[in-house]
Amino acid sequence: MRKRVGLTAFVLLVAALLVGVPFVWGNDLLGASSDAAAPAAPAPNESPAASEAPTRRAAPAAPTAPTLPPALLHPATVAVDATGFWSWTVLDRRTGAMAGSDNANSAQRTASMIKAWLASDYLRRNPNPSKSNLSQLSLMIRNSDNNAAAYFWGLDGKSASITRLVQTCGLTDSKAYIDWASTLVSARDAARMGACIGDGRAAGPKWTDWLLNEMRNVAKDQKFGITPALPAAEQAGTAVKNGWIARSDGKWHVNCMAIGTDWVLSVLTVYPAAKGQGYGENICSSVTRQLQA
């Protein structure tokens, strides 16, 4: 009986192979894997069905920065018919962008312009000054008192104060030299210093508004250069610290620095002393008018 069953199975197997029909033995296909057959791959040029395509979402558009209107004083072509040296830099307080003359990196002696920093440096490091020192600071800014400047130059550590100026305000061309009035600052560094005073880095949060108010109220004869060339409505709110000195080298050094609502302007001049202080003042005014065009 067993021989018949074996023979029968053998016959069936041979028959199946001859006609190409798979022979089933139990649950397996003879010669086939026990795993389910993989679906056929699509032809090379055949696109997958829409439901199977990967989802690609468009990246959100980058927000468009609002376009700021030009500051009152803004980059423009400036031409001055003048003897000697003159340079300028205008800085946009909203963006930090600067523009200036080709020689804006040339450092000159600041004269009294540096007094705004001497006051800032002292107040930032001494936020609780005595009434006497506060009065002296006011004299130094409003009346450009030289004795007060020498006093705070000493309290600030002399040249160490200028080192702090460079570090605090990010100056690149400036350095201490001999005394406070001989500090060397370029036009672009003077603009950076003005921005530093205006945004509070220089004097600190407690005293910045006080200092700017002192600079807005300097003596009338010290509001030369930039301020009178501004629209009348802008003049009262503009903070100023100018510098002027006729040195033994036979040259006037007349420098102008002003801090407006959205701008800072610095102008440096050096020219023969015979031309007088008004010559430099007029250069500052001319640059200011041209930057409003």
C-alpha cells in the first residue's frame, strides 16, 4: 500500500512539472519562498499614484522688512570748497549704517568734543555722584569748562578712559594722546561715540537722559555748525558737543558732533589759524545742509 502512495505521488509530481503547474504539498508551493511575493515595481517612467507621492509643502515666504524712510540726515554727495583738512560721517541710529568722506578714518584732535565722553565715563562708573560733581559735569557740558574737564580726566584715569571709550563704543581709529583735548578720534569714530552716548552704552541707563538734556542745552554760542543748519523744529531736540581750539602749530581744529532723533553727524576740520573759528563752523554747516538734500 505504501509503495502505491509513493508511486502515485511521484507520477503526479512528474505530470505537474511537464505541464508547468505548481505542485502543492501541504501549505507550501514547491520551489517558492514562504514569504509573500513583493509587488511589481513601477516602470522607470511611471509616476507613482497621487496618493503615494511624497507631500511637498511650499516653504513660507520670508517676512519682508519694512522700508524705513530716510533719516533727516542721510547719505548724499558732499562737496566743500575749503582749505586744509575736513572729514565727515553720518550714522543712522535705527540701523547703525554709516556713510562718510573718503578720509573718515583719519584721526584728529578732539578738543572739547571729548567732554561728552568724559562725563559719560564718570557717570557710568559712578551712578551716585555727589551734588558737587554733578554740578561740575553740567559746567563741563553746557559751558565747556576746561577746569572741569581736567578734573574728570583725572577721576576717569586719564588715558584709561580713552581705552574704555574704544572698547565700549567699538571705535577703530582712535587713541589717547598727551591730554584730554589731544585725544585722537576719526570722523567715523566720533559718530560711533555719539551713537554710543545716545543709546545708553556710554553713560548707562540711569544718566543717559540727563546727559543728553545737558547736551541739548549747551550755551548758545556753542551751538554752531550742525544745529543752525537743521530745520527749526529739529534744533531744540538735538544734542551737541563741539570742540574748537587754535593750537600752537598755527592751525584751528574745529569739530562738530550732534545726536538727532534718528541720526548722528560728526564733522572734523583742521585749517590755517588765520582763517578763524568761523571757517570751520561754516564747513560743519555746509555738510549738514547737503546731507538733508
